[in-house]
Amino acid sequence: METWALVMLAAAVALLLVGYPVAFTLGAVALLFGGIFLGLDFFNLLPLRIWGIMTNFTLIAVPLFVFMGVVLEKSGIAEELLETMARLFGRLRGGMGVSIVLVGALLAATTGVVGATVVTMAVIALPVMLRHGYKPELATGTIAASGTLGQIIPPSIILVLLGDVVGVPVGRLFMAAVTPGLVLIALFIIYVLIRAKLRPSEAPALPVDDDAGALLPAVIKSLIPPLLLVFAVLGSIFFGIASPTESAAVGALGALLLAASHKRLNLTNLREAMRSTTRMTSMVFMILIGATAFGLVFRGMGGDVLVKEIMTGLPGGEWGFLLVSMLVIFLLGFFLDFIEITFIVVPILAPIAAVLGVDMLWFAVLIAMNLQTSFLTPPFGFSLFYLKAAAPPQVRMPQIYRGILPFVAIQLLALFMVMLFPQTTLWLPDMMDALQ
């Protein structure tokens, strides 16, 4: 029966690759194999599992953070940030690329919506970069990679889901992800500056006429509101004032106030934000219900025991398991969405990591960093499709693919750095615990 559990896993992955809907594929495969091998009475446990999902207080943060991101996306904050950063760093060789990375980081800490961030930067910044002589590969790679920062920089939807699946407090996971996120931002900026230094023609400086006196008020006006929102959301979690779900509510309210201050809070935008939030939340919870049924049958058939025997028998112990699990997640990211990997693969790997003595907070951050690359890896990297849809016609898909390769390498470098130095993720949660 354990072997048939692996067949069930392979069948589910094959059907997903063909293109069947995720939630219904997982549920149907679970019902088919469970009905054959375990009997229909086995599914008496399923309603209790689903009830546990629907009453999970932590998961209420998902629709609230999605709503916050969609409202901010419609508030015009991204356009203002891009314009100000371009004026601030435009005089530097490669300065426009640095601006894109910094704006991507700020949007990641506020909106966290990868698609919206990539499309916005592609529409506003990409034509300007191309017009001033930026190499298309560098421009598109920087925009696509910077847009994915919303996966690792809190508050992030994937961190909320991973915290629930792995079984670690979401607040501590947000703290643990801060330093790896900053490392990734620094590596992106260093790469852009080095490339601009070695090949000046690929990243020229932009003509900027602003003096310091005129620029300072614009910088303050565009930076202070999003930074205040980030401090309100993350600061309330880090200092123990609010739970992640409560801080998500604060963030949603702050997003509405920011949109109102930009005169973008109207009935049309509000209706679209609520509609997008409902769609995204429904998709996540339907996949979670299907994955719960799948996991229930997989464990009932003994698949978890078989996978545990295989993974714990790998040479190298803990490090052998980490390398193989990270490789599996990276390869699956070429073909599966990050939500699918989170709900199908991570529940199988997490108990094994716990048995081997792996720090679960560190393990969750490694998974989040690994899943971030799935937005950039062809053939199903979503950032690539968002970018192509919003890019000028002269930008071709091969140029986008070539452009993201260095950034995928940088993300893997950052992943290995965090893997080799676990304290990069643990020092901030430990320090905040000591302060509290």
C-alpha cells in the first residue's frame, strides 16, 4: 500500500502538469485512491479536518493581507515610488536598476503582490530604461527578480501559509525572513552596480536635473507613508503588540487610508479590491481543502512512513536531507505553482525535518527562499509571463529568459548562504524574544 501512495503522488503531479485545476485534482485523486485502498468510511475524518481549516485564526491573515496588497496596488503608491527613486539614483551608472530593486523591496513590504509589482514596474520603468540605453536582458531581469521579493520579505502570503503548514508561529517566521530578504536585496544591488561598472554601455546614467532642495520633499512625501505602514504592520508583530492576523487588519485599514490620501479610494477600486481578494482567498482555501484530503489519504496509506524511511536513509543525515529536499522543491518549481508545492510537498517533508532535528523556523525560511525562484524559472515562471504581457513589443521572450538567469543564480547563492549560516534567520526572533 505504501508503494501505491507514491503512485498516487505521481498521478496527482502528472495531472497538475497536464493542466487540471489543483484543488479538484487533489481531491479527486484522494477520493479515488482512498476509496479503493482505505474504504469510504475512512473519509469520516475529513469534515473535522476541513472544519479545522475554516476555523484557523492564523489563516484569517490571508484575505486581509491580500486585500491590503490589492488596495495599495490601486493607490498609485508604486508609480510615485518609482518616479522618486529614479530621480534619486538616476545620476548613478546602473542607478535605474538600483531604483527598481529598492522599489521592489518597498512594494514587497507593503503590497506583496508579485504580479502587480512586476506589471507596474514593467509599464512605468521598462520603456524609460530601454529608451536610455539599458540592455533589455538587464532591465527585464532586474524588474522580474525585484518583483519576486514579495515572496520572502514580510508580510508575505507564502510565509503565512508556510507557518501554518510547518507549524511555526507566523510572527517569528516574519522576523526570521527579514535578514535573508535584506541579503537578497543587497546581492541584487551589488550585481547591478558591478555589471554597470564592468559594462557601462549596458546600464548608463540617466539625465536628472533635480537639485537636492527640490528632491528632498518628494523623497519624504513618497517614502514616509509606505514606511509607516510597514512599521505599523511588522512593528506590531515584532514587539508583541498584535498577532499576525490582527496586524493584517491594521495593514488593511492603513492601505485604505493611503489610498484615500492619494484620492484613489473610490467605489470602483474598492469593489475590484474586494473581488480580487475573494477570488484569491477562495483559490487558496479550495486548494488547502483538496490538499488536506490528499494528505489524509497519503498518510492513511503509509506514504509518509515510506518517504520518511527514504529521506532519513540518505547519506549525510540532516544535510543530506536538506540538500535533497531543496533540490526537489527547486525542480518542482519549474512546473508547479508555489501554493501547490506548499500544500502537497511541504507537509510530507516537514515531519521528517522535525525528526532529524532541523530547526523548523530555519527550514521554513529555506523553503520560502527556494519557492521564490519558482516565479523566475521557465517554463512556468509567473513573473516572466507578467513581464512579457506588460513589456514593449520589441522585448522578446528569449531576452527575458537570458535576463533572469543571473538573478536565479543570485537567489540560489542567497539560499546556500542562509543554509550554511542558520543564525542569519534565528538572531532576530531570538533577540525580540529576549526583549519581550
